[in-house]
Amino acid sequence: MPAFQSPHQKAKAAVVLLLTFGSGMVDIVGYLNIYRLFVANMTGDTVRVGQTVITGDWNEFVLAGSVIVAFVAGSVVGRAVIEAGARKKIERIAGVTLLMEAALVLTVMLSYPASPLDHAAGAPGTQFSLVLLALAMGLQTATLTHLGPLTIHTTFVTGMLNQLAESLATWFFWLHDQWQQNLDWFDVLRRGWKRLEFQTATFMAVIWLCYAFGSVSGTWLNSHWRLYSLSIPVILLLFAAGIDQVQPISLEEEKR
């Protein structure tokens, strides 16, 4: 992974991984318990909106559309909070958005009806709960967007896989250029592990794995705890908010 030297960057890297794991859990637990829509993956929900235009399932259209609108609204609110913190020179502003997110997830966990009759696309409880979770994911997306030179997303991993592929391609061409010079390949590999592009690719892979592991963990916990599985992401959010009080994690976002 990139050599994060400062305590701030190390703390932020840890928060990135924790929040990505939590996002994977929120996404799958909401998908399994509330309705089969994702609250962090807007690409899939956009496809669902397009599908419903043709099928004429307007309850589904409204539900998927409201999730997308809520995610964008959460991102706007999160960005506004970060901007307000920058203007007022409040360094520990990320704790505010993380606590807001925790409150939204906790509300869904404690209030969503258990009756299967309330799980239909047109049921008020379904739409309300998905909107709250999408708002939470939007808030988180806006809270952490940069880690040193890297652009980071903790609620969806498509961009992370793209950065992984770009970094690996650059690294492979570097290896090719070194071997074309008939250099010792053991020495080339030893130096190659320290290349920024290889370390970046590794970190992107770890982010993806955290999201995937969050989904695996959420699926397993869901079979035991159902919606109470969301207590794990809530705890992680509270922990991340605590880290922000020691090492402010939104300083780069405020500068931008």
C-alpha cells in the first residue's frame, strides 16, 4: 500500500477501510431485509429505473428513483457540512457527518417493520427506510474523498477497481521497460514492490476486499440478526467519529 507516513494519513487510511467494510454491510443488509435495491450502488439502481420505464412498474420506478435522489441529497448535505467546516476553520467536522450517518442507520435498524407485508415497493416503511440508508451513504461519500494523491470512495468500489487497473497497467509497463534493459529481474521486482503505482494498486485491492468482506459478513450476520446486523456499521461509524477527534480526517476535503 502507499507509504502513509504521517499519523493523519495512517488514521485516515484505517478509517477508509473501516467505513468501506461498513458500507458493504449496509448495502447487503438493506438489500436482503428491506427491498432488493442497493443504497450505495447507484449504477444498479439507475439501471432499475430504466427498466421500470419500459415495464411500467411505477412503484418500483418511484422507489429506485427516490433512493438515487436521497443518495445525491446526502452527498450535497455532506459536502455542505465539510464546506461550512472549512469556512469556520473547524478541523474535526467529519465527526459531525459520521454521527449524522450513524443516527440515520440506527433509525432504520430500530424502526423498520418486521412484517413481510410492509416490504412491498409501495409500502411507506420500505421507501422511508431505503431513503434514510441512501442519505447515510451519500453523507459518507462526501466525508472522505481524498487520501494523499488518491481519490477515494468508501461507498462504491467501481472507481477503486478502475484505479487498480490503471495503476497495474502503469506498473506492468515499468516492469517491461526494466526487463528490456536486461537488468537483474530479482532486483527489478524488489524495486517494483516499492513503486507508487504498485502500492496504489494494492491499496485499491484492499478497499475492494473490505467492501466484499463487508457484504460477506453482512449476509452471514443477516441470517442471525436480520436488521440488527446494522449495529456493526453504527459502531464503526462511532469509532471513526472518535478517530476524527484525535486525527481530523477531512482536512484534505476542506482544502478542496
